[in-house]
Amino acid sequence: MASHFINGIGIISPQKTYEPERFLEEVISYDENILNCLTPDFKTFINPIQLRRLSRMLRIGLTASILCQRDAGLSLSDGIITSTGYGFLEETEKFLREIIDRKEQQVSPTFFMQGTYNALSGLVALSLKCTGYNNTYVSKGFAFEHALNDALMQIDDDPGMNFLVGGYDEAAKVQHTTGLREGHYKSKPISSLSLFDSIETGTIQGEGAAFFALSGTASENTWCELIDSQTVYRPDELDLLLAVEKFLQMNNTTVGKVDAVINGMAGDPIRDKVIGSLGNGILGEVPQLRFKHLSGEYCTAICFGLWLGAKIIKTQNIPDAVKVQDSTYPKGISTILIVNQYLGRNYSLILLKNCPARGGS
Amino acid sequence: MSQRVFITGVGIITSIGKNTAENLDSLLNRHHGFGTLELLDTVHKASFPCCEIKLDDAQLKIMAGAEGPGFTRTTLLGLIALKEAVRSAGLSETELKTCGLISATTTGGIREFEKNFYDILNPDQHGVFEQFVDTANPGEHCERMADTLGIRRYVSTVSTACSSSANALMQGAALIKSGKMARVICGGTEALSRFTINGFNALMILDSEHCRPFDQTRKGLNLGEGAAYLVLESESSMVSRAKHPLAILSGYGNANDAFHQTSSSPEGTGAFKAMTAALNSAGISAEAVQYINAHGTATENNDLSEGTGLKRVFGENIPPFSSTKPFTGHTLAAAGSIEAVYSLMAIQKSIVWPSLNFHHTIPELNIVPQTELQTVSEIKNVLSNSFGFGGNTSSLLMTAV
């Protein structure tokens, strides 16, 4: 198996993550259980003619991909792999309303075209003139992990390859309505920053778009090494515990060597139960970090967690906003384990390490 | 060394048959699946012929052996094909647990979502429609199928428009080659919906007559529905189960046309790259291909681009090729896996399937698809193309054992 390096990241989220020099020094609280992206001036990334034609989420996604390429210092990529849970649901909703309200007459194709799940991977390919590998995964809380796995396997085959791997989801109104029906979201408004104090079932809705430049070759821009990633479908507490043990063992490491765990719990007392059991058990001694009070919950929210882990390793700094009160944190951070869950069904593990080429602790 | 990927089971349901045997019989007898829409309620019923499976959801549910609420037509079609594939590969319940499932979709259960849209959006409304509130999610059908069969190890959904299930098969093959998985069931499922009919109608690429791939008079595609899944297996897994392979998934290629959001390049860039990559990954030359199951949607744009791509790969010696979409309609996300099954049947029977409805050669291309069913001495290698919106182009190469 080859090494895999994160050589660039671009991320747009409900926090000001699009400015690379910032690192959650100031965080923004949301009060309606819906967190929307803070966006840069798109005109500095996308030409005005194209900008007019793109939906909000396509603008956000395309800009995240450009931020990533700039950060990686890449003008070419061998492949583009995107992922999403619900895709461009706002466009899908508009198209459905047209069909129903106009009784299937005089329907415009725009929302249909911009609503397809692979619209972003196609758009990024088009803007980069990248005729290489192109794929899109839409497997709920596993979508990004499967995109990542696709890239990792190809890099294992050919370490010279570069991939742009992205995840996006929007806080669509339709999804909020259906999510409330199914108890996925809290019904009473809370302050997002106090998400983990809430005792009501459900979580808060977030959104974001992120791209990661992955390669088998490190560069001077390398953030960290991405050792491995794995998904675990519908485990109970024991299944997840065994999966974590096996995952660490397969990657020649132990719990004792993990400096911090980024925990993707969603502030939902019911659905956090299994992931929470790790903190009380096998990972009890490892300092914990959380992020969904900053990003909100969405199918590809692990992208925020991955950016957070890579940024902590790169900067050797842990922002106060992601710390858990009673944890103490080591000075040097060289190994981070990300454990995520979505709706108590999709669990995933990602292991990050300080890149030897970069030196560090 | 990277492993070979064997196909050890298949399952399929389309408008020309509810299982493998019926589909084969229809192909052999030129029975297409066209008709007037009876089950989908749309104002375009009389305008556009479609290849609809004439079984209602209650009948499908019995066939699928599904119990409880929440099964969309997409899921039911998928389950029927998936269960046939599992039986065909002889996988036990225990073996299924360690299988992966990679399913492809364009719009998940949008058919049920669109039908109940305003009820779903009104929080005060309650009723039987509530079983479908999450069916606009594309991954929902795959998790439900996995849960029904007890598949746990790897549950993944791919969506790259009309090339979706070809990419699902490629990803399954990659997982086996890497040694990460021993068995992965891959394919796609697609139910007709007002969403897709109106989408393609708005793009003005639906033909009001039966589609005519690679014909000068072609005016567009016809939509169809169906599902197909193939069981992919590593050599060691197959040997340990004493199972004989049906064929080898020997090569695959994925590229992007990078030309336009919904149309293909006149140079056939993506088509050329995908086919070339498939041949290269299998380590065979273009001359070794005996049959090509083309994407051949019969849109003006696709056939010209694909035809140009074919000429770039094969020169003046294009092997017999056909599009089976005049049999099944364009089944979108399921097309890649349905046509992979037809390609496999071509290998097994040494038969080149006919392209129906072809009469007039496209002057710019000057290529003629196979129009009659033809038995040949041997089909060793088949190339199967699937292209889609977003510039996605994929090509699979299947080889006789």
C-alpha cells in the first residue's frame, strides 16, 4: 500500500473556513437549527457569465475546488471524485414544483440539469478541462468515505496520481421538513454552540463543500498523511469497538499512539449512544475534539472533521472551539483518529498522521 | 499482483423480461418492451412511448418478497434483480453478510416523492405517504436493499447519470483487485418517473417514435425502467465456494468528456478515452473485441460522438456493434448493468444482438450497426459503453472464461 498525502484543501462551511490564514479563532453561533455557509466573494473565483448560470451550491462547490487547487499549487488533476448525501435538493425541489404546478407543461431543463448529483464533478472537470477519472458517490453518510476510498485505491496502484476528492451537501428546506418528520432534527431551537448540552433527540442541519487534493507523493504544501479510511455499517457498541481496534492494528498503531480523536457526534442523545461508548471505553484516555456544533450535521460533514484534523496537524494548534471541557491536550499532535457517525447508521474511521517530510513534532 | 475479477451470478428485470431467461428469450426473438404508459401517471402518456414493466408495485412487492412499508418501485425492481443475482451465484446468508453492495441510481425513489410532494412538505399532513418521506435521497434504496438481504460489509451508492451502474461495476472490481473485498454485488436500478420524463422532455431529446440508434433519422431516446446486478468475486473466493464463473470482468475505463454539462464532444473525447482505457487495463488490442454493446441512446448528439469515438479506437474495422436500447428503452442508471448482462449473454451464446429500427446510415459516420441477430463462431471479448450527463464516460470489457 502506498502512502497518501493531503496536499491541499479548500473548504466552505458555516464558519469562515474559506480564509486559509484563519483557524476558528472566532466562531459563529446559529439559533434556528439550520447552519448556512459563509461564502467568499464568488466573483474573485468564477467569471461573471458562468456565475450567473450556477446555483448557489454549484458556486460554493466550484469555489471550494478552486481554493483547493490554489492551496495545493495544482493546475492539473488526474481525476475528480465527488460525494453528496442529498445532492442539489434545492434545484430538485424547484424542478418538482415546476412539474406539479405547471402540470408538466413548459418546464425548463435548468433545474433538472443542475439537480443531478454529478453536476459538480462534471463542472469541475469542465473548468479544469480534466478528461481523467470522474465519479460521484451518493451513499448517505458514507458518500465521502467511498469517494476517498476510490482515490486511495487508485493511488495505491499508481502513487504518481493526483485526485481532487470533494464532498458537498446543502441545508435544503425540503430535507429539514422531512428530517423533522423523522426526528432527525431537534424541534426546539437551540444555540448551535451549545449543541452538546441539548437533551432533545435529533441534531441541527448544516451544510458545506470541501475538496481535498490527494496524492501518493508529498509536496511542500502537504498538510498531513492520510493513512487509511474505513466504513462500518450499522454496528452495535461491540461491533464498533472491534472495528476501531482492528482498524488501528491493521495500520500498525495503537490507541496509546493516538494523540486526539475527532468525534463526529451530532448532539443527538439517542444516535450518539454507540459512538459515545468509545469515549467511555477504548478511547477513554484519548483527548476528544468535536465539530458538529460548528458545521451542523449533514451526510458529508466528515469533510469538516477531516479539514479540522489536517489543520491541527499542519498548524500544531488546537482551537478552543473544538475542545471538550474536561480533556487535556498534548503539546505535539502527530496522530489523529476521526470517528464519525451519521444518523446512528453510517460510521466511519479515518487515520491521519504528521507527514515525516514536513518534520514537526 | 492484482487479482482477476470474476462474474459468478447475474439478475435482471426489464420491460422485456422479469428474469435472465425471459430477457434472453426476448432478445432472441426481437421482442421489444415498448408500449403506452399504464402505471405511471403523466400528461405525456400519449406523447412518448416508454418501456414500462407492466407489473404494479403490489405485484413487484410480492415478487421481491419485501415486507413492511417504505419500498419504492426503484427499490423493488432492484431487490428482484438482486435476489436473482444472489441465487444465481449461490450465495448463502452467511456469505451475503461479508459481501459488498454497490448500487447505482439517477434519482432514487423520486417517483414516490413527487407523487406525495405537497403532502410531505406539509407538517400537518399525515398518512400512508409518510413511508416515502426520505425517498428523494439517492442512497436510501441501497441501504434498504442491503438491510433486506443482510448485507453489511460495504454499502455504497453511485450516481453519474446514465453511466452510473457501469461505474458501480468498476468500483466493485477495484475493491476486489485491491484485495479489500472478496465479493461485491454491483448494478443499478431505475423506475420511470415524471421527474425524468419531464427532464428529458425539457431537454428535447425524447423521441415520439421508437428510438433509432445510429440512424440518420434518429430524434432522441425513449425511457425505460429496470434493474440488473452482477456478482463480482475474487478467484480465491470463487474457488473456495467451488463455483464456476460466467465470465471475467477483464477491463474497464472511466473518463470525462469535459465538453459540456449535457452534451458530448463532437470528437468523442470521453468515449475514446474510456474505451481505450478499458482495452489497456485488460491488456488486449482493439482487434481482439468481437462485439460492442454501444451506449447508442439515439440522441443526435450521443450517437455522433460515440460513433466518432468508435472510429478513433477501431479505425475502419469496427467489430459488430449494436445498441439494445430499442429493446429496453434507456434505463438510465440501470443501463450499464443491464447491458453488461446482455453482453455476458452474447458471450455465452456466441450471438451478436441486433440494433432494432436502423435503416439509414449517418453520412458523417458511415458506420452500420448489426441489424440482424447473428450467431458467430466465438465471442471472446465484449466492450460495453455507458455515457452520461456531466461528461461521464465509462466502458467495461467482459471476457469469456
